[in-house]
Amino acid sequence: MTKSFVFILCTSMFFITLLSCGRSKNALKDVLSESGSNRIQLETVLSHYSRTPQDSLHLKAACFLIRNMPGHLTYSNLFVKNYMDEMDSIYPDMSNIVKRVIYNIPFRNTLLEKSKKNRYIEDIKIIKSEYLIQHIDNAIDMWKRCPWLRSFTFEDFCEYVLPYRIAKEPLLENDSTLYWWQQLVAVMDYYQYDPKMMIELKSLQGNALNINDGLYMENIQTPSLSTPTYRFDCLDVCYYTLGRLRAAGIPAAIDFVPGWPYRNNNHYWLVMIDPAYINRNNSDRLFSVSPKVYRMTYSHNSIPFSNGKDSIPELFKEPFYKDVSKEYLNVSDLEIKWKHCSSYVPQYVYLSIFNNLEWTPIAWASLRKDKAIFKDVGRGIVYLPVYYRGKNLKNIGFPILLDMQGGIKEFVPDEKERVTIRMTRKFPLNDSKVFWAESLKGAYIVASNDVAFRKADTLYTIIHPNKDLNYQTIPLKTEKAYRYWRIGKKLGKLNVAEWQFFDGMKNKLVGKVHPCREDDKTAGHIIDEDVLTFSEFRSWLGIDFEKPEKVAEMKLLSRTDDNGIVPGELYELVYFGKDGWRTVSVQEAENDYIEFDSVPSGALYWLRNLTKGTEERIFTYKNGKVKYW
């Protein structure tokens, strides 16, 4: 058989398979053309699996991997090479599953910026036929011999088990000792065990196969990075678990929220794909209100294409994110009308949320006939429609609330009707923070001149803790001097950040901490003048002044997030107007609250601390009450 005939046969079968997957013949030409001098390697794989009908599944798997290969890549520069060599030297026993996670760390670290020195290498330009053939052979063997995979379609297998990479790590072969699916099958056969759900397989893999990679997740040494040690975060753990599960033939994926709508940052979690569950999602993640949920895929998804002029958010430059919001959320389709806010009409419109102190795009839609429709948007969230003009992000009208019933409210400032806004915090409380304050309820403060407190006076009992997690001032009506002081509680834990004492002249009195338990290493936090450190304890915690002191006043602070109003710090109140944020005024706080007069009503507001801090939320104000969004 001549080489030309093999190529024709291979290409013909590839066309047939590709068409059955919904792709045109031009797609094959595009992929092969992009591969440049590496084209022969891809054609060799197709040729290898085009020789016999028995290899039809292998060919379908090869087609899936190759047609979705553009865009899969890794970065390469001297720093990355030295980092990987260093990690191999420190941890010579890493499996390739662990390496896939650890090699990805620099790509998520601020030390590695995408500069001219940062060269990327595309898989289609370097992947070798031997690598792909070995990977596909093992995967199809897995497909045929793993009984639990009979519940899945081959398309699911290709998306959730077959991929050879998890992110942007270098191409790594599967460890021959880590074909865990073979070991799982052997254990199941030996015990005649027939798991019904994927969670059972995960448990079996973790327990019966005696896998322990925990040492790599807790403070690994990373001398090359900005910090000498590194601890796996939620995405790193997902990378590791995904690699481990797929090596065992357990279908899995990583889902993520690109940005929380009520607090900063984002979140990633692992999903096992299981036909036993609604939407086939088996996730133990504790869910919160979210604007969008995306899934990391190997296959391509639609993305906006640059016109060469207007910026596109990084989130939407990645073609491997699939929108799975409706599998999690109560959603609505949100229509945004173009309000001709400029003579320029953009190609794309974005929906943004307030996250990390800025409007962050989390969804995109094409602008057609003066409107854009955003599909499957999470409810109960404030959004701002935006577009890009060059590199500048511009708003389309005012922020809008998509409520839990699917209704829409636009926050338009009323310049005629003005209100006074009083603020005691700049960031909302949650259930955990409420507990910090509640832990002080029922706490008692006693004093004595006997170290054993055989004779003591109860001077104060806390009934109403400070609801804003600010200092609570406690005046004492006693002329007696005491050396020893305790704060305690009969039942439950106490969370105390600071405990301060003052005499009648407002002079601060400083003593030594006397903990109930001598091994309490956090007890000193209550007098370290750092409000973000705290001591959590049961029973009691004491102070010894070393001689009797007359205390006229105490200040007590529960564990706090330091988001209350702090006297002496500078605050700015802004509201969202026609062209963006507008300043009402800037003030220095004199109390543990702050007031702003003559503020336009009906708007969306933001209280900024210009002195310190990063936790701040947008809010509305009605009938004297603040509602954070």
C-alpha cells in the first residue's frame, strides 16, 4: 500500500467520522494546516487507526482529540524550565499525576507574566504520534474493560475520561504504574463487587488502592516562586483529583464560578459525571447564589472573536469553558437593549458583576438588532451591562437587579429626592461572622485579687454584643482595684480579638495574659493590638496586672473582619450614575458610624475605605436600611 493511498484512505475515514460529529470537511483541513511540520505526526495517528474496522473506536477517539487540539498548549521559558527541574530535584518521587498539578503552579502565579519572553507551545505543533497512539490504546482498553463505563455514551467518555492533559502543563505520559482502572477492575473481580455509583468507585480508589499524595498538598517547597512554600488551593486540588479519577476511568470534570456576586474571588470544584444523578452531576460542593457556572472541557466551545480593536475579557478568550449554569441555578434569559449611548456600536456586549472592587464580565452575547440576549443567567444578583471601546470598559445604562422571580429592576439615581445614608459597616455579615459576635453573648467578666479566684466579683455580663463586630465599650461602676481579671462563659466557645483596659484618666493599662490552658498559643492575641488576630477558647481567659489596678472602662472586640467603620479612617461614598461611579463626599470617620447627607435616592451605592482593606460591597438604601448586593 503506497503512502499516498494510506493518506487518502485515512483522510476519507477522518472526513466520515468528523461529519458524524457535526464538523465540516474544512475543519479537518484547518486543523492539519495549523499543525505545520507536525502534520505528519497527526496523519500517522489517523492512518494507524484507519487500517481495520476493529479500530473504529480508536479512530473516533483520535478524531475527537485532534479536532479539538488547537488551543491546547503550554508555556515555555527559562524560568519554567528551571522551576520544573528544581521541583523534580526536591520531589523525585512525584507521579505524573502530581507533576501535572505542580507544573501548572507557575502559570497561575504572578511571578510568571505573559511577556515576550513567555513563549507558548501548541500541542498540534509538537505532539508525537507515538504519544497519542499509546494514550488512545490505553483509553479504549479502559472503555472496553471497565464495566461501569457501560452506563455512559462514547461522547461522554471522550470528554470526561479520554483527554491527555488537564490544563497547561507540559505533555506527560501516563505512568505505567498508575493505570488505576486495571487495579480497580482486579479488586472488583476478586471481591465480586459491583459499584452502582461513581462515588463508590472514587472511595474504592482512595482506600483499596492505598493512594496517599497528601504530602504534596500541604506547604510544598517552592524556592523559585514569590513565596518559599505553596499550599494547594481549590483549583490545584481539582487538578489533582481530576487526573487521579480519569486515570482510573472515572468520568469527571471541573466546574467553576468565575466570580461571586456577593463577595470577592471565584471558586472551583470537582464533579463526577454519574447517570444516577439529575444532570449527571455528583458534587459535594456547598453552593451559593452565583451568576454563572462554567465547566472546563477538552472540546471547543463558542467564544467571541476579536475585531482587532476592542478588548475581550480573558475569561472569554478560553474556548474550553462550557456554560452549565442551568444544571445548578434557577436561571433567566436576560435581554439587554442597546441604548445608543455612543455613536460606536460594539460587536459584543458583556454582563458583569461587582467582584474584587470592580465590574467583572461573567457572560457575553452578540449585539444584534440593537439587543443582546444573555442565556441562563443566575437570579438574585445585580448586573451591569458593559462593552469595550478599545481597552476601556463602558457601561450600557444603569445597574440592574434580576430578582429571584425573574423580575428586573434598574437602579436609576433620583437627583431630586435626596436621602441621608448612615453606615456602620462596608461589607455584609454572614452566618459565621454573626456567630463571632454571638459567642460573646452571656459571657461574664470577673475580677479578683486571689489568683485562684476563690473570692471574685462579677463586674459585667454581656447581653448585647456589638452587631457590627466593632469595639464594645464597657464602663465599670466600681472603685475597687483588682489584680486578676477573667472573661469566661459556662457553655460554648468565646471568640475574642482584643481586650483593653483604661483607668479613670483614659490611660491604657497593660497586663500579661493568663490562659486557662497553658498550651493555648493564641491567648496572647487578645492584647497584641492586631484586630484580625483572635483567641478562640472555652471556659475562661485571664489578665494579670501584677498589682491591683482601678479599671474605669474596658473595650472588648469579638473576632472581627475589620469591616466596621473605624474612627480616624477615610471613607468615600459613591453612587452609580449615567457614566459610572460618582462621588458624594469623602469623610474621616469620627465614630463607629458615618453619615452622608444629600445623597441621590434610588441608586446603587458603594462605600469605599480609602485607608485600608479590600472587602467592600455595593448596596441599596431604602427606608433607612442598607441591603448589600
